[in-house]
Amino acid sequence: MPRIGFAYNQKPESPTTQRPDDEAVRGDDEPPSSRRDALASRNSDAPASTEIAHSVTVGGSFATPAHSAGSNGTRSHTSASNGHPPNGAASNGHRSSTTATNGAQSNSPAAADDEFAEWDSADTIDAVANALSALGDVIRLEANTDFPQNLRDSRVDIVFNIAEGLHGVNREAHVPAICEFYGIPYSASDPFTLSLCLDKAKTKEMLAYHGVPTARFAVVRGTGDWGLGTRQRKFSRDGASRSNGNVPAESLVPSPESPLFVKPIHEGSSKGITEANYCETPEQLRAQVEFLLEHYQQPVLIEEYLPGAEFTCAVLGNGDEARVLPIVGMNFEALPHGALPVYGFEAKWIWDRPEKPLEIFECPARITEELRRTIEDVVLRAYRVLGCRDWSRIDVRLDASGKPNVVEVNPLPGILPNPADNSCFPKAARAAGMSYDELIQACLVHAAERQGIDLGVTAGALTAAAR
């Protein structure tokens, strides 16, 4: 039988991360976003700095903020105010073949909630290993410092990778890069695509260059002077300047009519994304950007807030055969009264609990056939432009005119096995008639077929129901 390596990162299990008896432990998909606690804490424990961002980059066909209001210290109790390592520590927690884990631990429950949000639980790791066992002998390969040697010793035919990594802005690329170094086939996207998609601004720049709709944005790279007044050059696909040449960059100045949303640039699993990131005034914007810069030690993305409906799209396959599974729609009416219509850290990890799950997902989404086709077109264009392979989850939100915009792309999607955990990719697969095991197997088989490896079953046979 084929030898299948399984690479993963497992969430730390220790007394320091235990929760109160009345709070159930969540899985390892992506976290939520809420506003009330953050707003209540604004103006209470604010950082003293009144300056921010001398280095601001403008990308796509958007612009940058141009104001210098003072800080009023936005701080969220549910965002990661835990000082985790620079460049983030948790990755998006799902990859294919070869399991890699990192046995890091945290001394703070709050830190564990955020820092390791992207890693997978023991239940998920067991479920994936069980699904893979139908295709061959599974060798678990935790993505820790022993991973390179263990990978060489394992003599596997292919690696199923869901390892998110721990350190650095290229952490999600570590396992695939090691596999490539040793010439071992693996599943899902390559190191370049994984690193690209973990950088929200670079992802948006790539999408905008290729004409894939995404919200206007700016990047703040450090504290300092907000003075902007920059100009940008618009380019065509062949790299030549457009006919309008240099144009003044519009200022991204928040207002109740045109709010902005901010987020750490290198995080997944909704780390650092809470309701406090929604800004209607320059003061709120400055304070929250300062907070994120301080606590995540990485640049901050500022983008126009998209007021329309939100959807999550699971993509499976490669090339012309890649397809979007039934679209998952977000029912924000299920959020607590007064909550911002955003699926962030609060919604994913605090309000949505196994014993009382939020009825926030609708799959298939109840939308018109025209909108479904438009969303699928945008999603597949993004998937191909970014070089995604085998599977990915792509989040889309409608702008004020109803046009779908790509919000984020996750080449290592969350794959929680328990339906009560509201994991979007498995939910879409179930709506398509696929079991959890068939979903995991289909990803690996797509990877194997792409690399000329025979696992004794075809992707077409596994996904026939989804067609």
C-alpha cells in the first residue's frame, strides 16, 4: 500500500490552557469578530502614543489614510492582547498529506486562544488520519524540529500537509519547502502561494493587478508620522502604465458613511480580527492600528469596509477541473443583538460554541443563480491567479453595489470533522453529497493525480456526488 505522510501542528494540551467548566473547548477552524467588549474598553487602557505609520504602502486601485488625529487607545478583550511572537505564531491549521506539529506551549489561556488558533486539535488530527488510512499506511509527522529527519526516515510516497507552522511570515511554507528539498510529493499549494496568501496586502495586490475585485486598501508598517500624500501609478496586465498614468491616491479616511476595517497582515484564523477593528472615525482608526501594531508586531492592513452579504467558498481540484462546492452564506442575524455583521474572532471562538452553536451558516446559500455564477467566477479567478492547488477556501463579500469582492484566501482551509463546530469546508462538502472522509481523500487524490502518483482511486470517483 502507498505510504502516506501526514504533517500537522497540534494545539497544545496543558493545564494552562484549560477553560472554565462551563465553557466548551473549541476546535481549530477559524476564529470570530465582535465589537461590544472592545468598544467598552476603548478609552480605558489606551496606549499613550499619538503617532502612527510613517511607512504606508498603497496597493491596487485604492489609497491611504491622510489624517493625524490623536489616539484614544482602542483595545479589545477578545483580540490577541497577549504579546505573541513577532510575525504571528499560529497558522491556518489545515494542510494536506504528512502531519507536522509543533509542541509549543503558552503560559496564558488568552495567548493559547489566539496564538495557536490556526493549529489543529487532536480530534481533527485523528479524523484526518482515519480518512487517509483508506488510501494507504499513514505515518504521522508532527511539524516540529524533528520533522525534517522524521520525513526522510519515513520514506513516504506523498505527504498530506495541514501544518500551519509557528514562526515567521513564511511559516505555512515550511513543510512544503522541506518536502520539495527532499523531492517528496505533497498535497495543496506550494511554498510561494502559501506565503503569498498569508500576506493579506500582497494577496490583494496580486488580485487587483489581475482584475479580480477586492476592496481598496493601504498598509501601515510602523509607528511614526501619518503624513501620506502619496501618488500611485496604475498598471495594465502587461505591466505598462494605463492611459491615465499617475493619479492622486485617494485618502482612506473613515466616517460613519464610509467606515474602514483593519487587521494584522500576516495572521489567519481570524487572529486579531474583532469588532474593534471596525472604524468610523480617524481617532478610532489610529487607536486600533496602534493596538494591532503593538500586540502583533507586524504591519496592519486598512481596507474599505464592504457592507454587503458575506460568503465562504470551498474550491476543490485543479486547472479547468477545479470547482466551487455549494456556497456557504453568512447569516449575521444569528449574532448577538447589536453585533457587527462580521465573522471574526468573537463569532468563531466565543459566541459559537458546540453546546450552543450559532445558526450563522446557510449552505447552499439562498442566492440567485446569477449571483451564484458571479461569485463562482470571481472565486475561481482568484484561485488560479494565486496558484492555489488541490483545495482552498476563499471568502467573498459584496460591496455597496452588490459586486463580489475577495476578502481572503486560505490555501490551508479549516477542516473540523464535527458538524457542530461549523467548519465551512466540510459543511460545503456535505451539501455537495460528500462525507468528511471523501473530502480528505479527494484532496489527497487530486494532489496525487497532479504528480502522477496512483493511489488506486480517482478524484472523479470520489467527487462524483459533488458534480
